[in-house]
Amino acid sequence: MRIAIGSDHAGLNLKREAAAVLTSLGHEIVECGTTGTESVDYPDYAAKVAEAIQKGDCQMGLLVCGTGIGMSIAANKFKGIRAALCTCEWEARLTRQHNNANILCMGERVVGIGLGKAIAEVFFTTEFEGGRHQKRLDKIALIEDRNA
Ligand code: RB5
């Protein structure tokens, strides 16, 4: 799978560490920035990752900022994006199984490096269960269409 990754300055370290986990799982990483430590604006990177998925260039994404909250708010403005802010492995598993989340958002200042890597591994190795959950995702898509 091709996975788009993005962060602001506050999420740079966890993004890099989580990317190494994804590479070890056999995924191809598409780096959407930022790549430096200077202060930047998280919506710019949420947009790059979301658009890579919308275009079909990548299948899933990873976004990290200080809390993960700004990234998730911004990414979920994009049609077809289901960005999930996860703070534990349980949430990562359930949001893949039930919500078919296609972007993992994390806060480096919240979860830290070790837990963040574990969350990323669970998220990117868990499959969507479909069935009754697909009907609910269809309703989210209808909401998107009504509010476009
Ligand atoms: C940057 O200071 C911080 O606001 C950002 O990383 C993020 O936490 C926003 O939601």
C-alpha cells in the first residue's frame, strides 16, 4: 500500500518513527512534509495527505501534530476522508474495523513515540469488517453530499 504521511513541526519525530514501522510492514511511504523543525501550519499538511488519497495516489494516510486534533479537524473537511484521532491501540483497531478510517491522526505531545508506534502498527494492520458498518459509512457519504 502507498501511505501518505504528513506532520507539522510538533509531530515530526513521531511521524518519522511511525513511518519506519510502516516501511517495516512493507508499505511505500509518500512524504508530504513538513521535513524541518521550523513552525508551520498543520492544515497545509493535512490537505496534502487528504488530496493524495482523493486523487488515488495513496490508499491511506498518517497525520501527526502536537495533539492530533487540528490535523483530524482539517483532514475531515475533505470528501471521502475518514480521519481518526487515536490515543490507544484499542481505538486504532476499532476505527479500522468499524469506521474504515483511511487516515490515522495522532498527537505526538499526547501519546509520545513508543505508544504512537504501537498505535500505527495496529491501525495499518487491521481490516475493515464491512457488513452493518458499511451501511453507516454510506450514511456519512450522504451527509457529505448534502453539505457539499
Ligand atoms: C502547534 O503548536 C499545535 O497547535 C499543533 O501541532 C496541533 O496540536 C494543533 O492541533
